[in-house]
Amino acid sequence: MEQQINNPARNHLNDRALFFLMPLLATVIVLAIWGFGYHHIQPSSGMALFLGTLVALGYIGQIVIFGLYLAEEKDEFERMVLSQSMLWGVGATMIFTSSWGVLELFDKVRHLNPVYFLPLFCFFMATARILIKRRYR
Amino acid sequence: MICSTNNPAARRYMWRFSVTMLLYLVFLVIAVWTFVHRHPTGPLAWLLAFLPALAILGQIAAFGLYLGEEKDEFQVALGVKSMLWGIGGTLAVTVTWGFLENFPQLRHLDLILVYPIFCALSGIAYGLLQLRYR
């Protein structure tokens, strides 16, 4: 716990997540549920593109914050665990989307909205991180 | 370039990548041909859909092996960074597209394109990062 508090890279990560990411994600959730989910917003093409990009900003922010953390982290082991878990996350997400894509191409399954890719990637990466950490314990 | 290097880890990676890429194309053609001509259902359809993904698994494993075998820390950092940009870009594109799919003007994104998008963006990021550190 003390190690985590004294780790400047981890502190930066927490600050960025709290002050940049959380407000962005809150905006995305409100927009998704209230705006699109209940059809309160019926934007034109240009506005739709702007809102879509705004929504993606939260996700891009998440990746940028993660990249900065990876660059700032001095602990080689932590970096190795993160890189490996990212690789597993990417692999599992790509396998899932490609298999679903082939089935979808021939109407064997319904269309999966690409919005769910990020939560899927985060889930796979978090699972991989736990398993890798457990392996090295 | 990574293809013309004397680095054994990079050479092995290129070889593994080429083989798995060839397998990906072959598996994809087999899957599509079978779906078009034989109309499989049930477990066989799922198995066929998983075939190209198996080659993707091979490519990701090849990259993981390369990161483990590569002695040059700088090259490892470049590989990880380009993968991060690749997945970041792919997720940004797919999430934006996904939200825009709520509107009737936009057609559905073929999920089969997600992996090629990731590869292209990772490749571009790798090139740009190499240029930056030259």
C-alpha cells in the first residue's frame, strides 16, 4: 500500500483518471443513456459525428492515460505485467470480434454494436492481469 | 526495417508472422467458401467462424514471443507503444462508429474488419515512432 502511495507514476495515473477521465466518462454515460438510449437527442449528420467523437474522447483519454502511465512507471515488473496483460486483452478481443464477424457475415448471429469492444477489451485485460500477477506471486 | 535485420528475434518474428498471416487468409477463404456453398449450422458454423481467429491467436502469440525474445529494450518499448496506439486507435474508431450506428445514415461495421484495422494502425504507429526516434 505504501509502495503504491510513494509511486509517482501511480499517483499521476490516479489524478488523471479522477480529473480528466471520470468527467469524460460521466458525460459519455449521460449521453448514451439519456441522449441516445431514450432518443432525447435526434442529431443531424454533422452533430451526430461530433457527439460520436465526443463519446470516443473518453475512450481515447483512457488509452492515452494508460500509455502515459506505462511510460512513467519505473517498476520493470509492473510494466512487463501490464504489457503482457494488454497483449492478452488485444488477442482475446480480436479473436472474439473476428469469430463474431464471420458468423455475422452469414446471419448466424445478430449484429454486435462496436461500442461494446472497449468494455470487452478492459474485461479481458483485467482478467489477464490478475492471472499473470497470480502466476508470479 | 525489421524484415532486413540481422536480429534473430526479429527474423523469427517475421517468419512466424508471415506463416500465421498466410494461415489467416487460408482459413478465412475456407470459412467463407464453406458458409457460401455448404451453409453449415450449429457447432460446425461456430468452429468455422473460429478458424480465422485461431490464426489471429497465432499472430498475437508470435508478437508475445518476440517481446520475450528481443534483447533490445528500445525495440520492445517500440513494439508495446505501437500496439498501444493500434488498440487505442481501433477502439476509438469502433466506439465512434458504434455510437453513430444508432443513426440510420450509417451502415453496420463489419466486425471482420476490426483486426485488419488494428494491424494497419499498429503498423502506422510503429513507422511513426521509428521516425520520431531516428
